[in-house]
Amino acid sequence: MKRKAPKEKYVQPSRVGRKAVTTYLPPETFERLSILSELTGLSLEKLMSKSVKMIFKYHRLPRTLR
């Protein structure tokens, strides 16, 4: 019996070449982050991306190693 080659997993184009990061926040912090998202019109993903950039800038590190 022939085995079928595994199908490649579909990846959304916006996620190609990116890695996911998961964090657990206290409910109050998550609520405030959600409110900030509504106030600014930015998604939680965009807010988290901006905060990571700010952390690198604060520590005077480049965003990439290249």
C-alpha cells in the first residue's frame, strides 16, 4: 500500500516567516490592553508588536541580528 505524502500546512500569507509568541496576563492587564486597542484603533497584535520594538529601542538593540 502506497503512503500519501503529507500535505503542506496552509499558512496565512501575513504569517509567512513569522513566529508566534504567547504570554499570559492578569485579567486586569488584558482588559486595559483591550481598552487601549479600542481607543487607538490598533489590533492587539499591532500593539504588542509596537511594544516589542520599544523594548529593543530602550535596550539599544537592533530589531534583527542581520
